Amino acid sequence: MSELIYQDEQGNEINRVTKTKGRPPKGAVRQENGDFIVKAGSVVAAPRFSPEYITVDEQGKEIEPRGSKGRGRAKPGFEKQTDGVFQGHWVKVVKAETVVETKAEETVTA
């Protein structure tokens, strides 16, 4: 089996890992014996953007915890934002409802 050999800037070996299925890391150089040399600094993992479901009120204040969007179609009622603070996220605007409490009269039968 081939191995991934990680090296620092001077060419000294830092780590050696058996290669598993899939592509080697970006910037890896294949050797004649099948091993891959990976130089330090050549592997730069950029943080991936992951869209979330965000429920906000009319003023733009978040009223529920965020949830991960995942793959597939969006939930009903959510719209993808193209600009602003929530750009790229799926947002649902909820109108504030006023709740009025009413007390029922108690009837006492004796």
C-alpha cells in the first residue's frame, strides 16, 4: 500500500500515514514507488460555508436556534438570502402574534 509522507519546509519527515481510499491531499506529489509526498503549507483547508435555517421576527432578531440546512430542498417557508447579514442562509420571517389571556368564570354549584 502507498503512504502519505508529510514533510516540513526543510524536507524532514513529520508524519507517515497509510493512504486510504480516495484522492490524496491537494498538493501531494506521487513518487515512483507509489508513495505521496505532502509538503507543509501546501495543504490549506479553507473553511467551508454551510448554510443554516434562521427564523427571525419582523425586526430581524433571531427568535429560534439556528438549524443546519443539509442537502436537498429547503423547508417550506424559508427563502435564500442573496444579500445582507444572512447572505447565503435560508431565512423565514415570522410575524409577531399577540396573545390575549382570558379568564373563564368559575361556576360554583352547591
